[in-house]
Amino acid sequence: MKSLKILFALSTFFLLWSCKSPEQISYFQDLRAGVSENEIINPRDIKVRVEDKLSIIVSSRDPQLTSMFNLPVISQSVGNQSSATGQPRGLSGYTVRKDGTIDFPILGSLKVLGMTREEIASMIKKELVSRNQLKDPVVTVEFMNLTFSVLGEVTKPGRYSIEKDKVTILDAISEAGDLTIFGKRENIMVLRNENGTQRVYDVNLCSGNDIYNSPVYYLQQDDVIYIEPNKVRARQSTVNGNTVFTPSFWLSVLSLATTITVLIVK
């Protein structure tokens, strides 16, 4: 009976030891309501890169004139609203070429590399007016294929679309369903391609100051966020997920010891 108590105490200890403390789980631990103020650095808009795809729509008071500057609507299999015939339809887009240009109707080749959506819209509007093509054009530019990826210990890992200019790392984690209990919150890795060089950034979700002052607080297209598994998850990656460091191992030992004790007593 004494050995049974010892085994029970050991199993309880390892069960508690394997659990994560609040200091490893809670976000924004250094922030206090009414006290903490953080100035967010680097609030920059997303700028166009090679192979980005753009939707550019021109409108004015004269629909016949503006139709010359808009790409045709095309049939697609998924993802867009249906036409009057019941067939899914969507807008064509402009893919940025290796030299950073797109081929725009009437205006010809336009350099858009490194520009924001607003800058592209302003440039096209200025060109249309200066070339006496339209007097009152309204130009709308939207992203069509910009994405970021979230991998590792999150509820819904995958690739997500960028649908606005300023997407934060908190937005990305929210879209992925938040971290699982096995994710390391103090060491989030963000991989970013900067001018052909792959750079790696670390973000500590437990620190609000670290999050808001991080150069990757605002995401860019093709960013990859990776959440590393903690030690508990790593131990579970064995063949049967059962080692001397896992509670299930000691519970199994306890069960076996109980069975043996009962047989001995009988």
C-alpha cells in the first residue's frame, strides 16, 4: 500500500509538472488598462511586388468610355458571385511582370512595382486626365492574390488572403483560430522575403511591448508565421506518445501497480 501511495504521488507530480503555467500562456502580460501606452512602429501599407495580381476598375459618368479601360468579366469555377445566367463570374486582373510593370489598356506599360494601392490609383487617374481620356475618372485598385501563411500549433493552420492594407500579426493569429495550448507564445517566428533575402523575426506574444514594437507587427504578402510546439507536444511526437515524461505513462504505471496490489491482497 505504501508503494501504491508513492506511485500515485509521482503520477500527480508529473501531471502538474507537464501543465503550462499562466506566465507561459497569457498574452500582453506587461500591459495595464489606463497605464500602458504603446506607439506602433512601422505602420506601412503593403506595396506591390513582382507577380502580385491587381484588380483595377475605372469608372466615370460615361460608361461607354470607361469600358475601354476595364478588363472583361470572365467565367470562373469558384469563389465569385453568379451572373444572370447562373454561371460564376469574376474580374480579370493585372499580373505585375518581372520588370515591375503592367500593361494597361490605352495607357500602355505602367510601372507599379513598390507602389501602394492608393498610389497606383492616383497615377492612373492622373494619366487618364492628362491624356484627355476621361475628365472625372474614379480608379479603384484591389489585391487579388496576396496571402500570408500560419503554420504550427494553431487551431486552423493554412494560407489566408490579405484583403486590406494593414493586416497585423494579431489579425493573422485570430484568423487561424488562435494558438493551441501546446504553442510557444514567447517565441513566434515570422519569415519574410525582403529584396530576395529570407529574414526571420521573433515575436513574444506574452509581451505587448514586444508585439507592438516589432517590425513584423504589420504583415506583408507571403509572410509565414510559425508557432513552435512546446516540450509537452514534442514529447507526444514519439511513436505512441507515451514516455516517462508524460502523465499517461505514470497513470499507466499506477494502473498496473493497482492491479498487482489487488491480486496480491486477494
